[in-house]
Amino acid sequence: MKILVINCGSSSLKYQLIDSDTEAVLAKGLCERIGIDGSNIAHQPAGGEKVKEMADMPDHTAAVKLVIEKLTDPKVGVIGSLSEIDAVGHRVVHGGESFSGSVLVDEEVIKGIEACSDLAPLHNPANLIGIRSCQAIMPGVPMAVVFDTAFHQTMPEKAYLYGLPYEYYQKYKIRRYGFHGTSHDFVSKRAAEILGKDRKDLRIIVCHLGNGASVSAVAYGKSVDTSMGLTPLEGLIMGTRSGDMDPAIVSFLAQKEGLDAAQVIDICNKKSGVLGLSGGASSDFRDLVDAAKDGNALAKNALEAYAYRVGKYIGAYTAAMNGVDVIAFTAGVGENNAEVRVLIGQYIGYLGTNIDPEKNKLRGEEVILSDEGAKVVTMVVPTNEELAIARETVRLLNQ
């Protein structure tokens, strides 16, 4: 089967066409600036050169049409016609409490996603636009949705409830939901496979460290806690997000700077994290590592604060599971930035991780970092959310 995986943002559309039989990526690409002047598409067939061109995309339906054109193009395409696409798998950010797993799309599912839009106002509406656009271009083609929040729906109340009046949970469903669930699920499964074990026999901490970052505690196959909360703002210090902080800071800054709450939250989302801590040097960890080596004290402090926070969450989740067997690093920073892993390693050595400095230099590949016989196996497991979505789509179709 050929599965088209779609990930829609408010003005972007990422896609991959995956052969589910071989799990090979046949083609991938990105549409940017949808509905904005200067819209463009970058398309790359497997084994071929990336082709980038300007293209008029007034809306997401036009973008989906263009994706199909590229996939079926005689020169850069990989299929003969639209009929070769067997199904579409969509990433949807927030499923609230309504969805604890992936589902095939119907009108009730769409209504459920719409009902969660208050919880993810920047993401769910865009995800829905992508679904509607694909339905318009590919009527009759089965579609599945895979939720970022679904994997974490196994968290117990003690982990997901905030210390607020319970009525706010009852009225507004204010609670910790967690995100990056597709990645945490994929990586924890793959980590167990690499070790030749069943995930149900292991306590795994997954550190999804990218520009957005989260840590999860996966106890015997189920997520029991995760660092992101009602929104992706909670938890670790990230590229531009503040992560955990005293909530009174919002009103304090609003008063001092003459801002409203929404403006302060915007600062917390877009101007904080390592970008803010480094004095605006960069939100890219590669740049920060270089700047720190060149003597930039703020960049060095930002990296150390980031690593310290990751180390604290690993310690917290070790306590939450009453121990840990595996720590897995994944995503852009987790997979590729050896310097950041070294900084984090300073805080987890007491667990018996015994990380080999030479193995830690490897980038972007599956590797067990720990010495043989380490009490806690520490490893790098590259994530593959698109493949996970394709697998879920096939599973749903075969039910």
C-alpha cells in the first residue's frame, strides 16, 4: 500500500509518500507560505534531487493539488496517477480526552477535532483544513488521524491533574495532555526492539529533544507522565519556549511592561527558551554550541540551563516509575548534538548510565551509548513520526 502522510500547519504542509510494504519513503516535500505571497514547494523523490519552485497556493486545497501534481509528474513524480494512493494519514495535534488512539476519519471524528480547537487554536484548525482539503481532492480515499496527545492518555489522574479547583477540570478540561506522543510511542517501541526485549517489561524515559522538547515516562508500555501540559509551553526549556515557570510571572511582567496576558504568553512561546536566555544569540543548538566555544557566556549558560532541566526531569521520572531501565534520546538535538548529550550526562551518571564518550560522538543513528553491563541502558533512537503515522493508517485499514 502507498500511504500519503500529511502534516498541516497554518501556512505550511509537509508530506511523505510511503510504501507500507517496504516502509520506504518514495517522495517527500514541503509547501510553505500557503495563502501568503511567495508561496513555494520543495519536492524530493527518493534517490533524486530536491526540486524547489515558486507556486501560487492561495489555500491548502491548492497545496494538496500541487503535491499530487508533483507526485505524478513524469519527471520528478513517483506514481502514475492519484489512484495509486491507497490512504492518507494525518497528524493532528490535540485529541483532548475524546481520542485515546488513532481513528479513521468520519464526520463525528471531525466534530471531535473541532471541539478540541480551544486547546490547540494554532494547530487543530490547520490540521482540519488539511483533512478537508484532502477529502476534496481525493474523495473516497480512506483517511486516518494520529493524535500527538493520544499516547499520553494512559497517564493517571495523579500525573495529569493540576493543583487547581477541580471544577476547572470538570468545566474546561484543564489538565496535562502532553504532546510528541507519536514520537514517544515510536521511540520507546524501537528502543525495546533494539534491546531484543518487550516494551511491556521495561521502564523507559524518552527524551524528545528538538526545538520543541519533551520527556516522557513509559512504564511497561504505557505513558505514565510527560513534561508538556495543557499546551506545549510547559516542561523543558526549549528553543523559544520558556518551559516551567512561576505562573505569577505572567501578571508581574504584564504589569511591569504594560502588556496583557496574551502578549506575555506570546513572549513565553516565541522569545524565551534558549533564544531568550542566550540574549537572542540563537534558538538553534548548533549555533549555541559554537557560540559557547567562542566564549559567549550567555550561550554557555543557556545550554547548561537546558541540560540541567532535562537531567531534573529524568530524575523525576525515575522516581515516578520507581526506577528506570532505558533512557532514549531522540529528535534533532537528541539525535545529533553530542555536546548537549554530554551536558545532560553530568546529571544522570548516578543512575549507572556509563556513557562511552566515543560512542556519544555518533550523530543521527541508532546507537547504544552505555558501556556493556551498565545498570541503565542509554541510547540514541532516531524518531520517525511519518512512518509511525503510516503504520497506524495501515493498522486501522486492516482492522
